[in-house]
Amino acid sequence: MNQKKKKVDYIALASPFMRIPRMKVSGARALLDLGIKEIFELKGRDPNSLLADYSKIKKPDADLLGYFTLAVEFADSD
């Protein structure tokens, strides 16, 4: 049996975005790929514009808009 080991994205796992409840590693990785490093940088942002920007660099997953929305709502909450 030749099973490949899954690669673990340790940088995304260690990012502040993983403190957001229900955030997946793929969502954290996408935010990092956009150059966003901290949660406060998402305050007031439009999740749809984040998805449009991400679409310019990579093909987005179907659930990515949900993670962007989750992250922006988390950043906007006090």
C-alpha cells in the first residue's frame, strides 16, 4: 500500500485566524495568501471583495466565501 502522507500547513495552523471558531486551515491559508497576517486587518472588509482578490491568484474552493465571511464577522465583533 502506497499511501502518501498529507502535508500539514503549520504556518496556517499557527496563524491568528485559527482562533476564529469553526475556521478551517484552508480558510486561514487563503487569508495568508492574500497577505493578511492579523485578524484586525479584516475589520470592515467585504468578504466578496476578498474572494474576488483571491480568485486572481488561485482558484477558490466553494466554501471559501463562508470562511471569509466568518473571519470578517469575527473581526467586526467586539
